[in-house]
Amino acid sequence: MVKEHISAGDNYKRLLDNNRKFVAKKLAEDPMFFHHLAKGQSPDFLWVGCSDSRVPANEITGTESGEIFVHRNVANIVDLTDMNFLSVLHYSVDVLKVRHIIVCGHYGCGGVLAAMGNTHIGVANHWLTHIKDVYNQNRVELESMVEEDERGRRLVELNVLQQVKNLAKIPHVQKAWKHRELQIHGWVYGLSDGILHDLDAMHDGLNDIDPIYRYDNL
Ligand code: CO
């Protein structure tokens, strides 16, 4: 990668040009497209994904503007002290009343692979400690795998499963379950083939979570 030796130049203008083409295409399909969008949003889905540029939520799911409320961070972590994430969750669950929350990891995730190693890479190590904890909890299974690649893929899946569980611990989510349907899903995206895999870890009620995490006065 020698990117830093090449002038940034006018590369960014391509994005603005593309935007004008996007607008023209949308208006050709539906002259009222932006008029309707501007009125408000009512997405059915909250997406919790990795910041990785190769995993764009709308593009890989064939969805349009207005269909998915999105939160992305390094390695799709559900951190119960992250005000940014909690604000996104509160608004999407309590106000927008999304019906599905999708935690989507991806194979080859740089954050997960870094968490498997012992190199200090800076402040990101604090964040990636969440994944080291997942590794530690599943050490026997992971270290039974000979191939590092296989171990990395499994840790990507285990990380998604843990974040699905973390979502179920949140009082806002449990409160929603008392009144309506809300499903939490764990998916993994394959960078090399573009396929989304459902890990079949759907949670849709208090019965799925350990009693110590349940609140009975919501
Ligand atoms: Co990633």
C-alpha cells in the first residue's frame, strides 16, 4: 500500500458525480422518491455491523434508502456502556419500532484477527478486548482447531453470537419484548463470495437469556 505517496487529487469528485447520477436514476424511476423519503422513516431493521468498507448494509441486502437503520463500529460490538450505540438502539427500538435487529459480522474481519494476536496496535486494543474476552470464554473450542484461518472464522461467528446475547441483556430490548415482537439475529458475511450466513441464533424473548440478566419490573 503506497497510498500516502500519491496525491489525493480530485478523486473525491467522483463521489459527487455519482451522487448526481443516483439522483437522476431515482427520479427517473419515481419522480416522488425524495419527496416521500423526506416525510420520515419507518425502517423494519436495525443493522449492527462492522465499519469495514467492504460490508455496506444496503448494498449487500438489496435494500433501499429508508429500509435499514444502521450502526457500525470496529468488529460489530454491542458495548453496553457505548452511548453512541445505546442512543441508536433506543431510538430505533422505542421510537422507530424496528421489528428486527441484525448483528452482522464478516469473515476476515481485521478487528477480530487483531484481537486473536498479541500485538499492541494502539487505542483500538481497548475496544478489541471485548473480542479477547469472547476468545477466552471459548478457548477450548478455538484452540482445538489446528488452522489459524479456521480459528479466525469461528471467532468471527462466536463474536456475533456474543453480541446477540449482549443485545438481549439491554432493558430497552426486554421492555419491547413485553409489548411486541422484536427479533434479534446473528449473521456473518463472506467477503470472498458475498454470501450472508444466518447463524440461527435468533432471540425473541426473555426465555432465551440467562435468568441473571432478566429484569422483571419493566
Ligand atoms: Co470487520
